[in-house]
Amino acid sequence: MTPSTAPAAGPAAGPHAGRAGAWRAVGPGVWLAGALVLTFLLAFLVLPVARVFYTAFVESDGAPTLGHFAAFFSQGLMQEAFFNSLYVAVMSALFAALIAVPLAYFTVRFDFRGALLIQTLGVLPLIMPPFVGAVALQLIFGRSGSVNLLLGEWTGVTLPIMEGLNGVIFVEAIHYFPFILMNLTVALRNIDGAMEEAALNLGCRGWRLFSRVIFPLALPGFVAGASLVFVKVFDDLGTPLVLGQTNLLAPQAYLRITQVGLEDPMGYVISVIMIVFSIAAMALSARVLHGKDYATTQKGGGSLQRRALTPAGSLAAYAWIVAVLLVVLSPHLGVLLLSLAKVWSFSPLPDAYTLEHYATVFHDGSGMIRNTLLYCGLAAGIDVLLGVTIAYLMLRTRLPARQWLDWIATASLAVPGIVLAIGYLRLYKGVTLPGSELLITGTWVMIMLAYAVRRLPYALRSCVAALQQLHPSLEEAAENLGATPLRSIRRVVVPLMAGGILAGFVTSFITAAVELSATLLLTSAESQAPMSYGIYLYMQSVAGRGPGAALGVLAIVVVAVGTYLSHVVVERTHSRFQPAAKDAVA
Amino acid sequence: MKRVSVQCRQLRLAYGPSEVLKGVDLDVAAGEFFALLGPSGSGKSTLLRLIAGFARHHSGELLIDGVDVSAKAPWERNVGMVFQSYALWPHLSVWDNVAFGLVERRTDKATLRQKVGAALELVGLSAYAQRRPNQLSGGQQQRVALARTIVIEPQLLLLDEPLSNLDKTLRVQMRQELLAMQRRLGLTTVFVTHDQEEAMTTADRMAVLDGGVVQQVGTPTTLYDSPANAFVASFVGTMNLLPGRLLGRDPQGLRLDVDGVGEWTLPLADAASPTDGGVQLRVSFRPHALRLEPAGAPRDARHLWMPGTVEAAEFVGEFTRYRVRVGTQALAVDQAHQAGRQGFPVGGAVSLALDTSQVRLLAD
């Protein structure tokens, strides 16, 4: 029998285990908030999508059928569109990975100045909608674009980079590779240096070290990024349309609905297939990731060893980075040149320069700019309002089935913009605004709501993360000093979430500003058109390319400024609330 | 300031199937500094949160100043709590943190300025009013948390492990400051801790909790000298606990059969001791109730002597703690240290002397 002072370790009933239920015994206010959020999600996400599914599976008289799907797969054109879409999505993910994996590895592994350059690379492509870049890339890499003109002159050989589906794959890969780059970089950074040392200690090094230890540990990050690229490319409408590649699923659905009409079942069948593939890709990645949280960094442990590059290695790394940077920047450069070009055709660079496209855009397009600011501002506002409400209901109340609000809101990630738009048009067909003759599907409200629903997951994640970082005792302390829950939300919760709320607002705003697929279907009059629609419209004609590019430059500037601002805000709030390391001990 | 008492009557609380509090009865007298001591998971923090109103008991009564507060929300109780993490709001300055509760109480500006100033003065942080909490050291943050709580003049002060985030020297200093302030304000204070030294050095009285049940309530000395059961005995300080059996009472005292050691006769005077033969019990005594002598040293009659073998020795500073094998049992023995005195070698045979007046018999 050993004498002991050690307290027996009892079952850990955490001090906050029962917090949520304590006083927030689901009051009427909580029920009301939950009901409002649910109504919004049902009306503008669940029911429209359900309506699409319903239409795909019934005859015009309402009898259930699989005939539409049989018809889809018996048409050669549709089969081709289906396989083309799969091919383009898979190849885009593959090429994006080829660009991203070496870059991610360079940043984490080696100590060199290129790291900052790579981080910039990670954001640049995302600040421009891919369909804008598509036109510019055609001018640079197309059959009679700058690169092939020069190549042809010097070597007599031309590269079919922009021919057919290649063009779509090329544009999508250089637009979406940052998703893989960012996810993979984070995953690599989280690997505990001891993992590598253990492998080295057991005699594993070089390529085997990378392929047996480092890459498998970072795999979850890679899969998350790659599946995102797949889904985004599979659902993209703007790029193939601008490049004239209509034999893919999204353009087919668009053409069916706009040309054959809202009654054509093929549009609905395609919609269902797109949703199923989006969900499948996400489910697959969730499955791969399940139980593989490899964030192995231990307390006090370092991450992967950084090494100095050999001169030769350094040269190779820089060469790769510069090459990628050139390609990645080419659409930006191309759009800029195009917006300033008087004539640019069959020549490596424009023949003459002018500012008149900008004048045209400011003259004709100010309404579009105003529309974009209005729709995106309102949509982002709705998103943070819903985001804060859902986050609070989920993390701080015991509202029954509160998790469902989160799941439903997040599910909108799997709904392509064009599918949502088709659902709106179908579900609200013939519905008029209360008290007027105005068709609700003919108003800009629908465009704005589609933006809000599509971008809700971004704002929601941002709000949830912000609230999760708030220790419940911060609110308890307020209540302990006499603040009611509503007062404590106002005086403590919202001010402390401000950074996250603003970041969510900006993310929703800028991603909504470049949304094209829902916009194309839902814009019913030119006076309602936002910038993205305007760019697309201008780009349809050769004469409109200049003004279109000028509008594109403006969109890039808006998005770039927004991205930068949100970055600054997040950094600042982050540093403000962290203990200052040294001067704390005053 | 009015001094209030707290009474818990048969408080029960369960989260789902796990019972956290199983009928807690407790009386905290007005103006008392009362400590709740227990291991993690014992229910001590839950009990404190219950008094603050952050958890709600399923049955029983909770009286503050004689009034049942069960139905009152946290913001209606006027019970000040200092959180383990301090829970200072990072978006507000020190001044605004302290003023928070007064703003909620719609205090007029002049009074607010005067009270916040006085509270900061009290904790010695007047010069730091415009700083942000994250620009302060741990000890200063702790003082802000305290100022923020006492400025609302709560009827009761609750402290949830307030010293656990401080390093050792600071902990001792803050402990003394806390106590001095409590004495000055005369505020009834309930203090949760898992550190028995902290509880014993500060509390007027303390309660030891384990498994959601109050094991014993009393002054620190009572709990140390007369633990009610084996759990309290081993949780408060170090205790040798030997299982045994009562054989009977004869003129020399109680005769015991101690497992693995043999038969002992203890001249126990107190009448409360059990007398029935065959009762299972535990023989308990502190490490410093034993004395080590070289094997073969002369034996006196005041002590109970037994032979042993030193198995291990830890030099603590003020004393050396030996583990000595006696029969099949290992006993902890504390030997006061004096410079220049040779210790007993590990593996060596020794003679152990037990001061029988220090032995307590505990129910098994």
C-alpha cells in the first residue's frame, strides 16, 4: 500500500459541458431566429433544388419516370457532353496539381526568397473570374495568339494549347491551382518535424522520404484542394461558353433552358447529374479525409526542417516559379493590354493603344458597376446576418436540430449556380411581387438571392470560426456582471466577432462579384445586369472585347482591393487579441 | 457591506446519464473564506457555476442570504465570479472591462468614474487603465478580473481556480493579496481549487469533494488531523493508510492485526474508537509521525517499534522522504533535514518508531 497525494483522476466532466443548456433553455427568441433562417434556406435553396429533382423524374403529367435519363444517355451529343465534362474536370485537377505540388513543397521545405513570390502566386489567379482570363489567354496562347505567332515565326511549330477542350483545361488549371497550393501548403506546414527526423533516423531519405512519409501526411490537404478544383471545373459555365466549347454539361443545360425553354426536361437531367457529381466528389474527399487529421505538430515541436538550396537547385526552383508566374500572370496582362488596345489581331502585341474603352465602360457600364455593388453588398449582408445567427444558434443554444441549419447552408456548395438559377425560374414561375403585376423572376431580387445562397457557406464558416474562438467564459463574465444574453451579444460577442464577420462579408462580396453562371440565367433585362454579365456580353463580339476587358480590369481591381482589405483586417484583429509576446511583462 | 451566507440543500445535477452532484449539503457562513477542494471531475467547479447561475440543479435548494435563488438568471444574482481564464474582454481597455458591470447597472457617469477609479486603485493598477488586457502580465490580468468583479459590489465572491494560471512565486504572493482583500471587504468568498496547499493556507473552512459528494467539511486543521475517511486522508496531505482488523480491547489498549505487518497494540485513549472485534478498518498516520533510527538502536516504550528496510529516499529540502519496507507494506517516512547529518542508505536495515498518539483509525 503506497501512500499517495495524487488526486484520483475522475471522469472529466468539463466545466463547460452543460453550459449551453443552462439558461438558454430555448426561449421564444431562439425559436423565432431558427424559424426565420430555416424559412430562408427552404425557400431559396432546398425547394428550388428539390423542384429541379422533381422535374427531372416526372412526366409532364406528373407520373414518375426515368425516361428523361434514358433519353439523356441515348443521345450521342449528351453522352459526349457528359464524358467531356468528366475529362475536363479530371485533367484540370491533374494539371493544377502539377503546378501546385512543387510550389507548395518549395515554400515549406526550402529557405529561399521565392517563398513570398509563391504566396502571391496563390492569390493572383483567384482575383480574376476565369471567363475574363479566357479571352486574354486566347489572344496570347491561341492559334494566332502572341506565343504561337512568335513560335511559328522562329520554329515553324505551333502549340495547340487553346484548341478545343485543351483551352478549357488550360484556363481552369491556371485559375484554380491555388486551391491545391493553399490547402497543401497548410497541410505540409502542420507536419511535425519529428516525423521527418524519425524517417531519416530509420534510413529513409530523398524521393523515398517524400513519397513514403511527407506526401502521405499531407494527403488530406491535397485531396481537399483537388476535389474542390474538380467540383468548380465540373460546374463552370462561363469559361466554356466564352471559349465556344458548348459540348459540356453546364453549357448544354444553359443552352437547353435558354433556347428550348423552361419545359425541356434535359436541362433538369443535366442539373441532377451535376449535383450528384459535386456531392460525390465532396463525399469522396470527406471519406478520404475521415479520421486522417494529420495535424501532427506537437506542442513545442518544430515543423519540417528548412534547408538552404544548392545554387543549381535554387536556379531550377526559380526557373519553375518564374515560368509559372508568367503563365499565371498572362491573363491579367492580356486583359490589361486588351483594355488598352486599339487593334490587336494577328500580332504578338497590340498595334496601337487607347483609353477610349474605359470611357465607353464608364459611360455605358456605370449602371452595371452600381448593380454589382448593390447586389453583392446586399447578398453579403444577408450572408453575415445568417452566418452569425446560425453560428450562435449552433454553438450557444440547444435549439433542436440546430446542426441541420449548418448542414443545409453548407450544402449549397454542391449546388452549381446554373442549377440554382433553373430551380428559381421553375419554382417561382408566374409568381408576382405582392401588390403588383411584376413577375418575381423578372426582378434583380432573384439574382441577389442566388448570390446570397451561393456564398453563404463562406460567410458562415468565417462566423463559426470567429465564434468558436470566443471562450464561453467571456459571455458568462458579462452575464455574471448583470448583462442579459442579448446585451452580452451586443457588447461582447459581436464586437469580438467583428474581424470574422468582416472577413466573411468581403469573401462573400468578392466571390459574388465574379459569379456568372446564375447571373446569365437570371438576368432578364439589360438594366439589371451586373458587371460579370456585362463582361460576358461585351466579350461576345470582337468589337466589344476592348470595353469588356476594361470592365474586367475594373472587376479585378474591386476584387483585389477587397481581398487585400479582408487580409489586413483579419491580420490586425488576430494580432490585437493575441498576447504581445515580450512587452507583456511590464 | 452586508455579509451573506450560502446554503446548499441536497443539490443534485446530472448531465445526461452522468451524475455530477449527488445531493450536496453545504453551509457557508457570512463573511467566511470557504474553499472547495477536490480532484478534477469531483464536481467542485460545477457547484461554483451552480451558485453563479450558469448551471441549474435538478433538485434541492440553493439559498443565498436565506433566499432561494434557483429561479434567478445569472445576471439577476449579483454574485461576482472571477474565472479561471480571467475572461477579460480583449476588445475593451482595462478601464472599460472594469466599468462593464456598472454600465449594465445604468450607473451615472460621475459615480462610475469614481467607483472604477477606486477599484483600480484597490488592485494597484491605476496606471494601466488605458491598456488592453493582452498588454498585461498574468498577475496584472488577475487583478483586473478581480477589480471588475468587486466593483459591482457583489453580495458574494466566487473564485474559480484563480491562481492556477500563475507561476509558483506569483501564486503565493497573489494568494496573500487575495486573502488580505477578502478580510478588508468582509465579502463571503467561495474559492475552488485542486491544490490542497492553496486551500489550507487561505480558507477559514473548506469542503473536500469527490465523485459529486461532500466528503468532509471543516477547518484546515480538522481535515488534516482528523480526516473522516481514507479519501480525505490521502487527498489532504500525505498519509500512510494500512488496512487491518480490530482484534479486541485490553488494558494496554486496542489490539490490531495490520495486514502484512503483524499485531499492534495501540494505547488509544479516545472513547470513540471502535471496540467490536473483527471490524475491518484502516490504520492511518502521517509520514512525520514516524522516526527512523539505525537498526538495533535502543527502544523506548512511548513508541511502537518495528524493523524495516529503506527502499528509496527523496531529498525534498526541509526533510527527506524515505520509502521503508515493513513486512509487505511500504511506509512513507519524513525525516527533518539538518546540514551535516548523514541520511540512511537505500537498502540498509533500519528501526522505525511510530508515535502512537498520532494514529487514527478510519472506517474501511
